[in-house]
Amino acid sequence: MSYKLHRGDALTVLKTLPDESVNAVITDPPYNSGGRTSSERTSRDARAKYVTSGSIHDLKTFPGENRDQRSYRSWLTELLTEA
């Protein structure tokens, strides 16, 4: 038996795979803790929200960090349904 590792956006990758061909899905969805209002969620990118100045690590910014609660839940439901 051979295994293949796929790396990328989980929802995008899962949609390209045949049904019942996946043994495990390991994913790390965005925290989505950007703020209560639209302006709080969109005024800073993910890197600015989670990296303090002077940090030695280099966290890349990533999408999906500015959804409201309903769209985040909808997105996660779509992801888990596809999985």
C-alpha cells in the first residue's frame, strides 16, 4: 500500500481527490479571531495580528482570517463535509 501526502489549501486539494480515497485529513484552519466588526477584521493581515515586533520567526500572512462568525462556520462546514 502506498500513501501520498498533499500539501495546500485543504478545501482546494480535497475537491481534486476521488471520493473515498483519503485515509486522513490533517488541517490547520485560520484562527479567525480578527475582531467583532468588519473594520477590526480587515484592518490588519494575519501576520500583523499574531506576530509581535522583534519576533525571530517569520510567519507568512495567510488568507481566511477576516471572516465573520457565520461565514467562518459556513466555510468550516464546507471543508469538513468535503473531508
